[in-house]
Amino acid sequence: MTELSLHRGISLQRIGAMILRYWYLLLSSWPRLLELLYWPALQIITWGFLQLYIAQNANFFARAGGTLIGAVILWDILFRGQLGFSISFLEEMWARNLGNLMMSPLRPIEFLLSLMAMSLIRLAIGVIPMTLLAIAFFHFNVYSLGLPLIAFFCNLIFTSWSVGIFVSGLVLRNGLGAESIVWTLMFGIMPLACIYYPVSVLPGWLQTIAWSLPPTYVFEGMRALLIENSFRTDLMLDALAINAVLLVASFGAFLALLRSARKHGSLLSSGE
């Protein structure tokens, strides 16, 4: 007998071979490897900053309890806007239909615009009931924010599209082995976007990075509106300017990754 076996033909060699296969698969895909470190680090960083802020400002929620609920709603707009875009894209990858689409007369810009439209539809289905529940259970009406809500929404949806376009390009080039990026990359923004706490809580060197992200301006603007009754137009304009740069860059990155995918044949293989 050439291989080590246990009772009823269970082979340690075959088990070891499968373990080795999965180990090589993990090492061959950096997104899979990164995912193992991603969630624990994000959880401790995000909620650690929140705990620090509450400890420093014990009366904060007593003065402006709606800020937490408002932050949750705006965060969901950001997250589900990107997810709605990316899931529609992944549907084509899962069906192995992307190669057919790219060989059709459909232009890449038309494809991306259709994904943007679908993200709005998916977002409406998920967020509108959420806002109604906030009214019914917590007496927080996000629509009472008025015109500033439009500025918040537009900046968040522009950011979500930028991230969605970029991660779709990465999956397009690297195959479904990079699919985890779709579900997790937006959470990498979470600690730095200062959703539940102000930018001032972060260390100085992190504040510079945080101010390079459009959502940071939105959440700072929301807190200024709810706590100080002041709409910060300057914050919204700064966010819009950064979003414009991000959208152009994401389009450029997607087209570059699409060309690379065509060159390497990954459009047809949708490889793992």
C-alpha cells in the first residue's frame, strides 16, 4: 500500500493534497488573503474610535440623538449604492456573459451608465423602507433635512459609483477570485469617513487622509446641520470637487483594466 490510509479508505494523502490545493489557492489570490485580515482590523478600528468619542463627549447623544440614526442612513446610501452597482456587474460575471457584452455593439460607457441606473433602483428599494422605519420607530425624519439631503445624497452616490466602477474593473481583470473586494472595499473607507464620530477624533496624520475622502465631508456636514443647525456649503462643494476627480479616475481605470482583460483573455474565462 503506497499511501497512508485510515478506516474505510480515508486517505490522509488525499486530505493533505486538498489542503495543499486550498493553501496554494489562498496564496495565489491576494484579495482572498487580505480578506482574512480585513474584518478584525476594521471592526476594532471603527468601534474603537466610536468608543473614544463617546467617552470624551458623554452628553453628545443627549444633545443630538438623531446624528447616529442619520449617519446609519447615509452610510447605507453609500454602501448600497456601490453594492447595487457591483452586484449588477457580478451578475454578468457569474453568468459568464461579459465577453458576449463586450463583443456586442454596447460601448463600455453605456454599460457603466446602465449599472449606475440599476444602482439607483436597488438603492431606492432598500433605503426608502429604512427611512420609513426610522420615522416610525425612532421619530427621525431624514427628509426633514430638506435641500441639504440632496447634496448629501448626490455626493454619496457619486462616491459609491466611483468605488463600484473601480472594483468592477479589478474583478474584470483578475476574475472572480477578486470578488471579495466588491463586498469589503467600501468598509475600508468606513473608519476614515468618520461616519459615527468627527474627524477631530482621529490622529493628526489620519485626518489628512480622511479629508481626501468625499464621504468625510458629507458626514461632517450632517453633524453640523443636526447639531448646529448650519448647512456647510463649503463642505459639499469640496466633496463634489473630489468626487469629480474620483469619477474621472475610476472611468479611466476601468477602461485600462478592460483593455488588459481583453489582452489576457480574462473576459471569456472569468477566471477564479
